[in-house]
Amino acid sequence: MCTSNSLQSRRLGKANMKRICIYGKGGIGKSTMVSNVAAALALNGLSVAVVGCDPKADTTRNLTPKKTDTVLDCIMRGKKQFSVRGFQDVLCIESGGPEPGTGCAGRGIVTALNKIREQDLLSGRDVVFYDVLGDVVCGGFSAPMREQVADQLYLVTTDEYMSLYAANNICKGICKYAASGEIRLSGVIRNCRSSVGELGVAETFAKAIGTRVIGTLPMDRAVSLAEIRHKTVIEAYPDAEIAGAFHSLAKEILENEDRVVPTPVTEEALESLYAACLS
């Protein structure tokens, strides 16, 4: 587990702010990971912000005592305060999106990024996380990469094929925007929610695209129990096994300087890689 002294000594200052995008297939556990890692870093003395780039607006749900008003909702109501303070003073912002079945889901992300810049909401933070859906085909969901709001990007994946398929597609987006900016891939985060989790699939995939697995999150019912209480595991069950995993991942992310342009594989190569791991 990280210690306060080890993290506080890394207070980065505005010029060296850690700006991180977290991408992955929908429902893969990105929001749970982001909120808990943010809580771990904040608990140990760093100034952290979380920007939820999902129309469901659920990234910061377990960091705040009540649901965060989204940027789009605030604009519609003429409200100028787009952020709230959550657990350990984590700054929480949710982009929001249109009602289900109407409008473009990516619109909220683009609008939120513009408002964040206009109001300089992230100034002075040590670490900023952007939690983004993995559909980079949508211009809105690719906006954090296109707008170069972050320097590092992590892929969250299970060992399931469609999760890796989505991660591989995201790598194609990274390559596109790395050509004209500073966005780079910094690693894979493996969420153990798959029946093939012990076969090294995520590790094999990470090596194939030119990076590594920087952290593994075990299955733990403490996650569900904490979320029922609208809290992170870090706050609700600090002694749980997965709380330790979140602290270790937080330390790894803080210290990791890996930045590569990935080498996405073909669909045929991905299928072969997966089949070889299962055999």
C-alpha cells in the first residue's frame, strides 16, 4: 500500500500534472477503477480530479454523497458551477449526455472539455483522470485523444475476447492521434472478471501491442458492497484485498513513465493470439 510520505513527496505542480485517459469496453470496470484509484491517491495527500466522459454520468457516483450534476444539465439550467468536491476533496466533473434514444452521446464530452478549459477547473491538481467509453468510432468519445487533454492512456480489459477486441480498436485511435500530438499508451490494467483469467491472455495481448500489464484487480465482493453504499472500496472497506490492489495500482500509475505508440494487431492475429492462450 502507498504511504502518505511516498506520495506527498511527488506533489507535481501544474507544469507536471499527470493527465490520464482511461479507456475500455463499456461495462469493463473503468469507473470503479478510476474512482478507487482517485480515492487512494487523494487519501495519501495528492490533489486529484476525475472527469467522467460517459453519458450515464456514473464515474463519480461513489466519490460524492449525491449524484453529480452534469455539465450539460448545468448549462440547460443556467448553472455555472460544473464541479463538486468528493471524498478527500477529489474534484468531480461529469460531462453527461442526451436522454437515451436522442442526440449524440459524445456531445456532452466535447461540451464538457470546452467548459473545463474556459473555467480552468483543473488548475493546481496533481493528477487528472478522464474516464472514457471505448467507442472511438464516435467523434465525441475520441475527443479526449483528439483534443490532447491527456499525455498517458491506459486500457482496462478483462481476459474476454470482446474486451480485447475493443482495446485493440482503441489502439488504432491512439496511433491516429499520436501522429499529431503527445497522447501515448502507458499500459494495460487487467480486471479479473473472466473464466479464462488465469491463462495469461491480457499479458499476451499487452506484449503484442507493445506494452505491459501494469496492474491486476482481483474479484472481490467488497466492490459490490461498497457501491451499494455509494462509496469506494478505499473508503468503505479499506482492509479488503482489492483495496490493497487499488493502492498498489495508484502507486504504479503515479510512478509509471511508460509512453508508447502501440502496434494494434489485425483481427485475424487477435483471434489467433486468443485461441493460442485457450489451447
